[in-house]
Amino acid sequence: MLKPYYIKTDPHYIHIVLAYRYFAIILRNEVYQFIPTESKEIKVNRNTQKIVNVNATFAFQRKNKIIYIPMSELISLPDFLFHLYAIVDKYNNKAIIEHSYKDREQTDLIIEELERSNIKRLIDKSLDMRDEETFKSLVKLL
């Protein structure tokens, strides 16, 4: 089980912060719970999707027994990588660029509609003022 306690992002990295009971592994048919005594973060490069802190060591506990597992061993476990990249995939740069592009399109549509509404109000105002010249120039903008 690998569930981030929370995720921080910056333009270059995804920081997956772990906490007690959010990360567990099975060794020799026994479940060990993550404890944040050593490393408590997995740092992933957003562009390459590679784990940056491969020298980190994580502590896991079962009853009174504590074991320490380096990141280099964790990344050799297919289940660990599967869960990790399922989390990371939501935060990669491609998804962010696509999301910001969609937001930009939506913002442009809203601005266009506001501009059209503003022109219509100005047309109404020119009609109230009986300003034929302004009226004609504004109608051309629609």
C-alpha cells in the first residue's frame, strides 16, 4: 500500500510526502508499516519521471521490530513502482500543460463573451443618447 500523506509540486519536482500508516510493505508474509524516522519523502522529476532521492532510506515497523530499506531496494519492487507512478502520472508536466491550455481556451471564451456584452451595453447607451455615429461604429464590431 502506498498512499501519500500529501503531495507538493513545484515546476521541476513532485514531492510525495509519506506518513505513518499510509505506506506499508509485506516482507516474509508480515506487514510492516512505514514510520517517518528516516526519510519521509519521495522526490520525482516531473519531466523525466525518475526518482531523484535514490539514496533515501525508509523505516518500517512491525510490533517492536524496525527495518530500514533504501530507495534503491524499493524501486526494484514492481508493486512499489506501479503505485508510485500511478500517483506521479497525475502531476506530470504534460497533464499540467494540457490543463492550462484548456483553462486558457475557456478564459478566452469568457473574455470574448464579456467583450460582446460590453459592446451591446455601449450600443444601448448610444441609442439612449441618440448618437448615430457611435451606434454605427459599435454595430460593426459585432
